Amino acid sequence: MKQKKSEFISFRTTDDVKDLLEKLSETHDRPLSDVIHQLLKSFINDPPQQLPIPKKK
């Protein structure tokens, strides 16, 4: 049975990430929320061994 999307999450991000998500949304003709959902599902299905840690400047 397919799960209904019922949970709401709000988060802060940078302009770069927002621009990327919006570009993906336009490219694939999908709502922004669906793009985020699909990216997270992909992450769940194939999680990395370790999260990338940004280098300190």
C-alpha cells in the first residue's frame, strides 16, 4: 500500500541549494516538495557509508 504524504517539514537552506531544487523542479516539471521527497527516497534506498563533512576554511 502506498503511503500518504501527511507530514510537514520546514527547514532553512542556502540560496544555492534552493536554486538547485527549483531548477530540478522546473526541469522535471514536478513540484518542489516532490523533488525533495524523491531525493530523500533515493538517499534512503542507497545511503552513503558516511555523510560528507565540509572542509573548514
